[in-house]
Amino acid sequence: MLSDLFKNFKEKSFFIAFQKRKIRERKNLNVLYERINDFIPGYYGNKGYEIIYEHILSFGIDTIEFDGDKCDLINEVLIPEISVYLIMNDLSVDYELAIKIREHSAEYGSTYFTGDEDKTYGSSKFDAFMESYKIKTPINID
């Protein structure tokens, strides 16, 4: 599934929406704070986010042909798309329903699958996790 996604991510609705956002929208902390549930992989929460992120990196982020910021690509396209596939598999639902479930269950996931100290991107636990992958994730600022 990841191999196919890495080759065809530009056809996915998450990528199309990603391309419509200007860089200032993708990097502005106030906008990101308002969009926090867009980055949560549904009911899997922050713990699911970490597991999916680690799996993407171990699979080989360098195999993805993309000229922009690969961290943004992971957060805004790959993690949401993978979480939709997982929801489809877990609940035996179609793609469109899985997208809705991911959106509607993000708040639940961020509440129940994380510690109280780790509910935002600015938490020390989450920052430490992201910092541990800084070297592994090639970043190109577009």
C-alpha cells in the first residue's frame, strides 16, 4: 500500500488540497493550531500519528519524488491518506466514509490516545519525537 501511495500521492484529494494552500498557510502557527485535527489520523490519535510517521520513515521517505517540504507532505498528505486506508480496513467501509470517520474521530483520538501533557504540537514529548526524526527527514523549504 505504501509503495503505491508513494508513487500516486499526487492524485489523492489530500495532495490536491495541500497544493491549494499557500506556504504561509502551511507554516503559520496560528493557522496550524486551528487545523490541528487535520493532522490527527482519526481515532488513532497522536500515538497513531507517531507509529504511522515512524513507518513512513522506515519504509523510505527518500523514495518519494517530491521537490517540496517532505515534512509537510508527510503531515498533510501521507498520514491522513494512510489513516483513511487503516480505517477502511478496520471498519470495512469505503474510501469516502473512511474520510468522514477520520475527520469526525480526530478529536476523540487526540483526547484518548495521548497523555494530557501531549495534546498539542508544542508539547515536550511531541517535540522530542519530531526532533528524533529531524535528521532522517529531508526538508526542502519551498
